[in-house]
Amino acid sequence: MELPGGPTQPEVMAVSLEKLGVRPGDTAADIGCGTGTVTKAIAALTGAGGCVYAVDRRPAAVSITRETCAGLPQVDVFEGEALSFLSSPHKQIDCAFCGGSRDIAAVIARLDEEGCRSVVVNAVLIETAVDTIHAMQERGIFREAVHLQVSRSYELTERIMFKPINPIYIIHGGREC
């Protein structure tokens, strides 16, 4: 099964996870988990002592994430809106990756109120990037925004050409710890 917009490209995930700064034993959230590829990568970084919440409102995404993360006991998958999950009982989140979310300003506010150390939002829409930056600035947690464009090689008439994938905005917020 294929989901619109996913999975997160490996080059984008590498930059996003570096900015997120996941530590062994962390409790993390992958909001808008899609295919679960980022969830699985975060789980590898948190290790067996960590906890990763994968959240998505789409039943198909939840199903795919469960398949992707099968055998990873530290991953807990939640079907529903991000704000519903954040209002439910859960461990305090140390870092959160948002690969997609409605109400991004409210999600950022809730994560900040919870004491989340680091938040990374990947946005393909300029409006989402701007809304995210403003929400983080209002809370005093904005660190930086990165515009990333990746191109991959492919063969064309026995030569090599590059084909770009869609550009993405990686917005990082958090507090120094």
C-alpha cells in the first residue's frame, strides 16, 4: 500500500534526525507517522530503553506503521489526531518529529508546555513552514529553518543526469539542555 507524500526520503530523514537530537532512552513522538520509516529510525536511536509514539489520523498509515515497526516493543502506535494523542495519558516526550499535522501551532504549543526538548517539523508547503516558524518564535523556541533540495542520479542515454525530488523545509525548535 502506498501513502501520499511518503515515505520520508533517506537524505531528508538524516538531516531531520540530526536536528532532532534523539538520545538513548528518550521518549519520542513521530506525529504524522505515515509509513513508519521515521518511527523505526527514531526507535533505533532511543534503543531498548526508549519509547516512541507513532501518531497518525489515517487508518492506512497506522496499519503500514505497525507493519514497518513490527518487532519493536518500544514503539506504540496511536490512531487519531495529534492533539487528541497529546491530551491522552503518555510519558513526557523528550523530542518530537512532525512529518504532518493539522493545527501545527497548537501541536507545537502543547509539546512546548509538556517540556519537549526538541521539535522538528518537515513541511512541503510554504504556508506550513511559515506557520511553524511563527509558532516557534512566539514560544521562544525557534532555532533554525533549513530548505533542503535533493537530486538523485539516473541514467539517460548512457549518461548520468540528476532528477530533483520535491524540496522540503526542516524547521527545528527547542530549548537548550
